[in-house]
Amino acid sequence: MKILVLNCGSSSVKYQVIETTTQEKIVDDDIQRVTDHAAAIQEILNKVDLSEIKAIGHRVVHGGENFKHSVFVDDKVLAEMDRIEFLAPLHNPAAMAGVRACMNQMPDLPNVLVFDTAFHSTMEPGAYLYGIPLEDYEKYGIRKYGFHGTSHQYVAEQAAKQLGRPLQDLKLITCHIGNGASICAVEHGKCIDTSMGMTPLAGLVMGTRSGDIDPAALSVLCEKHHFTIEEAVTYLNKACGLKGMTGISSDMRDLEPLMETNDRVKVALDVFIHRLVQYIGGYVAEMKGCDAIVWTGGIGVYRKFVSERVMAHFDFLPNCQKLIIKTNEELMIALECEKLLQGKQ
């Protein structure tokens, strides 16, 4: 079954055509400097042979609380996506612009939304609620949602295959570590906790994101930098993390050669590693053990010193294996489309 997979960002559209039976990638391309998603979608349609395409799968960053699985797009789904746009104002509008363009230009092809948040919908309230009045959660949806779920699900399933055991029998910690980074505790095939929060700003130190920070520090930043709240959040998203701490780069490839000679880089990497150890250790305690710690993402796969430094803290778990698995979110999206088309979800 051939599926067209789209990842519509604010200024780019990445697309692949995947044959789900063989898991072969037939087309892999992108369009940059996008200002009109309808025009970008039309350009893709002109390039791709649509004769055997069975569905279009869309990566959507935020599905809120109501989308716990991938869904076919209809008017009800569109209305709910409009309602929850405030949860991901930087990401969801671009994805939905791509969806609407596909519906207008290819009305006979089914569109499927695959959510980064869906895999984390199995968390219990004890894991996803914040220590604020319950009314703020009920009225405004303020809670932990988690992200990178498609990647965490994929590498968890692949880890089970590598270990030769059913996923339902395993306790895994999956680490998606790239410019954006998150960790997920997967117990018996389900997410029980994850490091990102209501937005992808929370959790680990990342390339340009601060990760966890005392909320009261926001008022200090606003006062000292003369920021509005929105400007302070943008600062924490775009000017902090490894980039802000080192003053050099957000890219670990630039920082790794400097970690023995540059004090700012050394300290930044110490903080980066500390936060990883902190979260992984917490999840080991939550699950009362761990069968494998799985590394993926650009840093997780290619910057081996990170996983080596972190794994050294978990020598007390003699049966815990280290796995490095390249993620494949596009394939996961295509397989989700196939499941829906076959009525398996």
C-alpha cells in the first residue's frame, strides 16, 4: 500500500511516498521557503505519481486530549483542531493548512492525522497533571501532553524486536535526543511518563530550548530584559539550551570537539548530561526497573559520548541493555494510515 506522508512546517514541507508492504521509501523530498501551503501542495502533486496512493498521512504536533489515536479527517476533526490550535500555535496551523490544501486539491483521497501526542495519552493523571488548581486543567487544558510520540512508539517496537521479546513484557526508556529532545518511560507497551510537558519547551536541555526552569525565573527575565511574556517564552525556546549556555552553537557536532578545551562547552554538556541522568533515573524508579535504554535522534545515534556518559550512571542495573536505533517517524505515520484503512484501529 502506497502512502503519501506530509510534514508541513511553517516554512517548509517534507514529503515521502512509502510502500507499507515492503516499508520502502519511494520518494523523499522537501520544499523550502514555503509562504503558501496550497501552492506547495500543488507542487508536490505535480511531482508525485498519485495513481496508487491510498491515503495522505499528516504529522501533527499537538492533538490535545481528545485525539488519542490517529484519525481520518472530517468536519468534526477539523473543528476540534481549530479549537485546540492555541496549544501549538507555532506548529498546528501549518499542518492544518497542508491538510486543507490536500482536501481541496485531492478530495477523493482520505487524509489521516497522526499526532506526536497520541502515544502519551496512556499516562495517568498522577503523571500528566501539574500542581495547579484542577479548574485550570479542566477549563484551559493545562497539563503535560508530551511529544515525539511517533518516534518513541517506533523505537520501542523496534527495541522489542531486537530483544526478541513481546513489547508488552518490557520496561523501556526511549531517548529521542536531537536538537529537540525528550525521554519516555514505556511499560508494557504503553507510555507512563515523558519529559516534555504542555509544550515541547519542558524537560531536557535542548539545542536552543532551556528545558525545565523555575517558572518564577520568567518574571526576572521579563524585568531584566524588558521582555513581554511572549518574548520571554520565545527567548527560552530560541536563545537558550546549548546555544545560550555555550554562546557558540546549538549543534552537538560543533560542541563535541570543544568539550575538553572550552569551559562554557564543558559546563553546558555537564548540565545536558545531568538532566538526562535525572530523568532516566526517575523513570527507572517509576517502573521499578528497566530492560533497555533506547537511544535515537541525531545526538542519540551519532554522538556516542552522550549515551556512554549517561549509561555509566546505570551500571547498578546489570540486566539493562543499551540499544541504538534510528527512528523512522514517516514509516510509522504510513503504517498508522494502513491500520486505519484496514480497520485495525
